[in-house]
Amino acid sequence: MTEIEGVIKYQLHHNHTPLSNNIALAELNAWRTVMFKLNLIGQNPYRYNGYGFGNISQRMKTEALQFVISGTQTGHLSVLSHHDYCLVTQASPQTNTIVSCGETKPSSEALTHASVYLQDPQIQAVIHVHSPEIWQRTQELNLAHTAANIAYGTSEMADAVTQLFKLEHWQQTAVFAMLGHEDGVVAFGNSLNQAACALITQLSLALAIEQGQFCP
């Protein structure tokens, strides 16, 4: 694929101001570190032209349409600081627009995160990773997926996510693949723990298939 990773494709209105210290990031940052250690979020000179990949977010409990998300091109950092997250205060997949604040701009996948949150107010966390093990076995794992001609970070991707949520039978898995985004996989849940566990479960199943020890 020739698509360049990490490019922001939506219209962004960003206010470069520090995040409030009242925004708790400990749990979010801990799970982001776990994803980094599993090479699901990160940066590698031999992958995706050396650009950072993967991101993680958490809905603000008091704001239904607001969420904190890791900043764009922070993949090289093993542990993020308060400076490396931003707050999305408004998101409109229909107009391809994000409004945010923080000392870094939101991830290029922020519009996809927003689309997931808009499907259900109970969803509290979204994790977007790059897992070739899961992505390459989308069919074998019977994962829901967006089409190969739909690029990441676009209103078309947001629309495709909305369509996926109409397929009620797959929502218990809480994981879907983006076939138009190399190795792109998204997990969501009512908590960070739930989203992360759903993702790691699919990774374990993919590895079992790879090792010839599992047949779904």
C-alpha cells in the first residue's frame, strides 16, 4: 500500500493550550504503554515508512461527545506525558471536522474514534492498533471489517463504521478490521480494560491460527 501513515485528513480546528490537570490520564496511559510493549502502538523505521502508528482514547465521563486521545506522531514514545494527549471537544463525521485543544494535535484517526463513540453512549474507550497478525486473518477470525477501498481518517471511514454497528451479531466481539488501512484494527468497550482485553483476545486467536493450533 502506498498510503502514508499518520496524515491528518479531516478539517482540524485546534487550540494549542495545555490540558487541564484535572483530566485523569493514569489508566489511559498505562494501557497505552501495554499496547506499546506489544508493538501494537509505536514507531518502527521498517514499518509504514517510519511513521508512528496506533492511538488510544477515552471518553470524558461528563461529556458525551468529548474524549481524550493520544497525539499525532507520538508512537516513538514508550510512555506519554500530559503534553502528549489532547482533548477532542467537538467531532462531526458528517462535515469531516474535529475541534480540539492541547499541546499536541489529535491522532489522524480521531474521526474514526469519534464515529465509534457516537454509536453508543456506553462506549468509554477506543483503541486503534496495527496488528498484522489480526488484520491478515480477518476472514478466519470472522471479524467485522470496513472495505479495502475506504481510507483511514475520512468521513467515508466514519460512515463505514456506522454501517458496521448495524450488524448486531458482531458487536459482542468489539473488534473490527480496516481493510483499507494496512494492519489497522480497532477495539472498543465500556472501559479501557474491556477494549484492551477484546483486542488481546483476538491477537491470541490469530496467533493460535498462525501456529496451527486453532480452527474457529
